Amino acid sequence: MTAAQTPHDGPCAALPEHPLGGLDDARWDALAGGGFYSSAFWLRLVALEPGAPSSAVHTEVPGGGLAAVPVARITGEADLGNPHLRWWDLLAERGLPAPGPRGLLVAQRRGYLAHLLATPGVDRVEAARALLARVRAVAGDEPAVAMYLTTPDVLALRAAGVTAFPVALAADAWIDLGDDGFEAWLSAGPRKRRARIRTELNKFAAAGYRVEHRTLPHAYTEVGTLAAQTEQRHGIEADPAAYVEAFRKHAELAGDRAEVLLCSVDGEPAVGCALYMRDGDVAYLRAVGFDYDRLRGAAEYFNLHCYLPAQLPGVRRLHCGIGTEDGKALRGADLTPLWLLDLGVDSPLSGRDDEVRAANRRLRAELAAKSPVVERALVTAEWDEFA
């Protein structure tokens, strides 16, 4: 057996009480490259969230370099209030066997996009092999479950010795605007999409809304209040006061890096908001919130979530995240799969490849059935790997 294949029976190892596993920001970001949701800045924000303490593991790669990944120790269901991270429930919903609600979450606890990190130039499979051995050693006899991984990282981990078949969790939406920006992208797009977006832009403009640009330190109260209403609308228990306090803490760390668009009418309190962060020429759309009883039916969601950020100077790509796949595809997004991968030696998913592939195909079919536009938006080569 290789180091990555050797079982690590026994108690789990202690994790550093540090969101970067003890590395400094510069060294961590050298590994993260352009992965915003894996950056030191983002992981320090995530560490402010309640629940399981955020940490990370890192290890040397034979031949030189480092590999790393954020993790969190899950000791029970109460550690993960976020339903999108409760692997035991997500697998059960798909009719698949699942590790119990204890173990090592291999991902950050906010931002549904995880990456294996490595020194630039290091072979990805070698980095995955070294990291897999380290993660298994830290997990001990408990599960180690990676979530919201991209297809290339899943392939690297499978080549490194993971036997479980990956489970499709969600479709990640990206809009590539191109070097010439929003107007050129819109004009060059399909006629139906162009007409839809123009209509929604005009409806929003005619509604009389005032849009104000602020940074989060000057808008966390509005963002927290409105975001809680949106969470409640989607069936998630959300205390507005707790959300305001959470965004206040984020604002203290993020400062001007966290930007907000506030939408209001006639000097009244804000009726909608969008929180986003920019990393180079990419805008990462973090949260929206609305006071639904005061909306004017003017395509507020997509104007705040997509069109207004897309028109910001220098923005060439939008990360729109998971959910609302049909709406995002209709507005030009590509949909790439994100995967759950059980890294354990004795995963309950090992040997269940046919069952897991069938579950992946069901998710893909459900997405494709939303509309022909969604079906075309699914990035076929990536879905074909495991569905």
C-alpha cells in the first residue's frame, strides 16, 4: 500500500486553532493562486462564522512544494447549521449510503467552491497523494468528506488513491463577459437572451429605483436585515439580529473589499441589496436580500445579482454560484458540476459506482429538464466524467 492507501485507524489528530493551519497569509495565498474562496482573506472571514472552528492542513510534496486544503472538525449535527454542508443528509436524499455526522469536512464552511491548493508547478496528482495521506492521518478513524470540489481536483484525488465515486452536489454558474465588457457581451449574445436582458434592464430602470454603491462597513445593517428575509423565504431559520451581527464582523475584517449595491425608492429603507467581492477581473456574488412585500416586480433579483455587477468597470467574469440554475443559464451562465468525494479508506460509497453514477445522472437530468437553455449550459465534458 502507498501512504495514501494505508488506513489510519485510531483517534483523530488535533487541528491547529488557526484558519490557515498555522501558515501566514502570504505563504497560503501562494498556494491558493487565483482561488478566491480558498484565499487567506476569505478563510479568515469564514472563521468568524459560528459552528465548527475553521482550520486547515498542509503537507510537503515529495520533490518539493506544499499542498494544503481548508478543513473543519465536525463533532455532530449542531456543528453544521448550513444544510448545504450536511453530507449525511445530502447523500441520504440521493438514496446513497453516508458516513455519519462526525468527521473532517474538507472544504471551507462558506462559499460553495473548494480547491486543492499546491505550490505552482507541482504535479497535481503528487500533491493530491501527499494531501490525501495527511488528511487521512488527521481524520484518524473518522470520515473525511470533501465537498464542492471541481472536476479536475476530483480526478487528481481519484488518481491519488481515492476509491469512492464522486457524488454530484450542484451546478456552479459562471458568466464570462469577455475582454470588451458587458455591452459587447450582451450585443453578441443570442437574440432571445439579448431581448430578455434588455427587457429586464428597462423594467428595473422604469421602476424608479435608486441604486447606491457602498462598502460593507457602511451597509452591514441593511445587508443583514435583507439577507435574513431572503433566507426565511427559502425555508431557512434566520434571525435578522444575528445576521446583522455576522455581517458587522465580516465588515470589520473585509473593509472596502466587500462592496454592496443597495436598492431603494424615494428615500425609504432599502428594498434590496447585493453583496459582492472583486478579485482581479472577477466579481464573486456573495449574497442578495430583499424586502419582498415592497418589490415592484421589476426583475430586481437579476438586476442586482447579475446585470449591475457585470457593468462595473473592469469586471470580465461573474461567479454566480449554485442555485437558480435555470434563471442563470437563461442569462448566459455556464454550469459546471461540483462534487462530494469521500476520502476515507473504507468509504460506504466504495464499490457503489453504478448507484452513484445513477444518482449523478438523475441530478443532471433534473437540471436539463428545466429548459433546453439549461441543458445547453451544462458543461458536457465535466458532467460526462461521472454522470
